[in-house]
Amino acid sequence: MTALGPAGAPTALERLAEELDDREFATVLVTGTGRRARLTVENRHTKVIEDIYADSWYWWSQVERIAPTDDPVAAAQQVTARLRGSGSPLGDTGPPITI
């Protein structure tokens, strides 16, 4: 996997935006001179907002990896899960088990 240059990040972020359900999420690609490109994603129902960045990986603004940029479908699943509040693409599995 190769790192994306500054010109490649918007393309990767656009591919991610295309994979997100536009009925559920509003997306805005933010670019500008001297600024790192980012995709702002808002859940239309819960109003939860996250900024996502890209190099060879998609990243949360908290510097956590989401998925490789060559897999925007997996990234979209992770973004959907987090912005829905489940935190996992598999959905809520209930409270943690205490042993």
C-alpha cells in the first residue's frame, strides 16, 4: 500500500463519501491551501459529526485508523457504526460481561 500525496486524499475521501448512505449522512469535503483535506460526516438523525482524514488509511480526527483507503466499503461500515452509536459494524452486542 502506498501513501497518498496531498492530491490523493480528496479522491480517497470522495470514494468514502460515495459509499455512505446519503439518506442517513450528510458529507462535506473540506479542502484548501495549507489545510489537510478532510471529510466532515454528519448523521442526519442523531446530528453526530466526525471529521475523517486520509493518507494510505482513513483516520478519525482522534488519530485512530478506520480502514485502508483501498477499502472504502469497510471504512463506510466503520463510519456508519460509529455515527449510529453502535461503535461496531456488527451492531450493539449489549453491556460488557463482568467476570
